[in-house]
Amino acid sequence: MQSSDGGNEVIDIVCGMQYGDEGKGASAAMLHVENAYYWTARTGGSQAEHRFRYRGQPYRMRVLPCAAAIDPTIKAYITAGMVIRPDILHDEVTKYAPQNLIIDRNACISRPIDKLQSQHDENFVTRGGYGMGISTALCKKIRREDRSIIAQEYYGTANVVNDHIFNHVWHKEHGLIEASQGALLSLNHGDYPYVTSYDVTAPAVMAAAGVGHRYIRHIYGIVRAFPMRVAGNSGPMLGGEIDWETIEKEKGITISDYRKNQTNEDNSTYGRERIARFSPEEFRRAVILNTPDSMIQPGGIPASSHPQHPGQHHPDSCRLVHG
């Protein structure tokens, strides 16, 4: 997709406005259906699962950008700010066969020993973590104690992804950067210690990709009418926590277990998502952190009992892609 205005604002960002599970995967896939991006990139960590359905088929993505799963010909990048679980990436590459995948040499690698050490740390349970080895690997990268913790050593790659992205910017080729998790889980801006291992705001996403903010075209903030957090002791929600049965009764709907449950890396059930009412104060905080110019509320639980209008999104993409 070529820019028509002669400018270099060619990068769109998908970022979460709450505590994750807002529907970033479905939003990223929908935006690619609409915009036919030339390239896509992902930041964050492999503990973040982006689930969506496309043409009736379910997708669960933890490492690859979602656009690369539905379009294997797109140029796909794993940025220097990504934490890769090689076993998960192998499974996704085997299943979706991306043809143009490039991994940054400085992307962090989370190995089996990192997962084991993470699960031996009892604090991960009290913080609402997954025990997948992501924070453990990041700590080792920060301490610079082991070169095998980066992709250059593990995969033998010498690629610098931000060079590739800047080349796309120079040629005015539009792309989508897909963030993981939600702004209110940011390490420096969330409800510490109930946070993730890095910042996941729009500026942090650009830093993880190694590209300056002047090339941004749109920041899409993804928001749910009822914010969710992972099961267990995962931190406060200002809107007031409620149960799924209350929502079903109030809205006169039945919500599937697919929407209620968080899954582990092997797709087994991790636990039922916690859910709360919408908080204007949390939303205000997320707007300050992300400065979105566009908002997407994915399909699912409506804010009211009336059907939600899809806004500016093409009805074909809304039918094809949903969370």
C-alpha cells in the first residue's frame, strides 16, 4: 500500500487500552484485511496470546504478527523488543508458513531453563504471572550475562529490523506494528507489582521496534466495554469486578467459554478471566499513555443491549474477522 499524500507517516499501531485481552489480534487482522499492509511487526513477549477467528477458523498467536498468519506473503518482522519462545515460534511458523519472516538480531530468547526458573519463583503466582520464562529471560538480557539470550546467537541472524522498517518508511510502504498486552499493565505505568516485564504503551512499542514517532499515521487504541484481567491475583480494576453470569443476565446473552477462559501455551485452560465494569478513569490513563487517534471496540460483549455499529470499518472485514 503506497502513501498518497507524499508524507512518511506510514506506520499504524495497534495497542491495548486496558489490561490485555482487548482484541488486538482480531483488530490487527481486520486492519490488514482493510488496508493490505506491505509489512507488519510484533513487539512484546510470547506470554501474550492474540486470539481471533478469520473466515471461521480460530487463530492463536503468541510470537508472529497476526497479519502474517492470514497472509503468509506479507513481510513480517519480530522486533528487537520481542521476547521469543523458540518452541512457540517453531509451531507457529510450521502452521502458518510465513514466507518473509525476519527476526532482529537483538530479540530476546526465552529458553527452557528460563521457564523452569520462572516457575520456581513463587512470586509469579502472587503477581498474576504465567511462569513462561519471559521476565526471567529479560532480566538476563538486562544483566548482559549470556550472549545466547539474543537471537543473533540462537538463530545466527544478523538482521537489524529497524533498518528494514525505515526502508519501508523511505519508500512510503504502509505497515502495522502489533503490540502485546495492554497499556495499564506497563511496568512503569501500571499498578505495580501487578504489571508485565516491560512498557506496552504506543511510544514504548515504537522504541521496541527502533523507529521514531514521526512516522506514525494512526494509533489504534483497542478497548472493551468490560475490561478483563487474567485469572488469579492479577491486580485491581477500578470499574468494580463482577462475574460473567451478571453480564449474561444484564445483557440477555450467553457468553461462550472461549471468551471467558484464558489459555496456557498448550491451549489448555489457564483459568477464567476476571472481568469488571468500564472505568472512565482507567480509560483516561490509557489515553494519556497511548494518545490514540482511532478507537476499535471488537465484537463480543456489547456495551449496551443494542447492536454496535461497526463505525468506519468495512462490513466485509467485520464479518471475516472477529475476536
